Amino acid sequence: MKNKSTIILSFVLLLFPIFVAAQAERRADREMTEWRYEVEAVQTGAEGTYLVKVWSYSKKPNIAIEQAKKNAVHGVIFKGVAANGRVPGQRALTNNANLEMEKQDFFKDFFADGGKYMKFVNVTGDGSVRSEDRLKIGKEYKIGVVVSVNVQLLRSDLESAGIIRGLNSGF
């Protein structure tokens, strides 16, 4: 009987780390499906790109840093980029408020970990976060990361996939 309980205990202890990791991943996915972020212009980027600071929220700073790339692309497509001082803002690539729901299969794959969105965004500098861009708010962090989004390539890709209309498609 003692041997059986030892085997069961060993089995539970082996599975516990897997369970905890799966829970953390589900929690991170749930946090990010809410799309809680702010995007502001930093400076004018090279032609066809936006240089933006993305403020992402999470209980774990490393999750917010990684999510900043997704948030930047999501913001360019659906929210636009807020102006910051002398740097002008940019309108969203779509004005269809329901586009994300209408094309949810496309965007689920597009924004999946390692998804196609990665083709359009780069973290600037060495990817480290300055101390003034790491704010503790209650039980979570607000992390600011500067990224470059290739809007010209993103627009072209979304147009060719039939997700958004081209600029020359008329009214």
C-alpha cells in the first residue's frame, strides 16, 4: 500500500510543473485577448514605417514586453497611433469596427505566437526597457517598449489577403 501511494505522489509531483506552466500560458493568453494597450508615436520612421511606443499591461513584465509586438501591429490595424507632441498620429488601417470579429479566423492565426504579424514589427535598440518605462500599477505592470512597424508592407499584405480595401479601391 505504501508503494502505491509513493507512485501516485511521484506521478502528481511530475505533472505539477506541467499543470502550472499550462495555467500560466492560458492566463497570459486570456490577458492578451483583451488587447489592453496604448500606442503613441515616438518619431517619424523610415518611409513606410511607424516608430511607436507600446504600453502593454500584464502581471509579469516579460509577458508585456513580448506582447508589445502584437499590440503594436494590432494598434496600427484597428486603433491607430496617438500623436505625441510634435510627432503626428496615424489613423488605423481600417475604419470597420467589426473587422476583427468578421475575420476572426484570419486574425487568430495572424496574431498567434510566432504568427505572421512578426513579419511587420521589430523591437528597436537592444530590446531592453528603460526604468521609466516600467511602471507598477497595483498588481500588474505597465511596460513601454519602442517598436518599428512596417505599415506599408502590412497594408499591402492585408489588402492582398482581402482583409482591408486598398487605397485606390474608391469609396
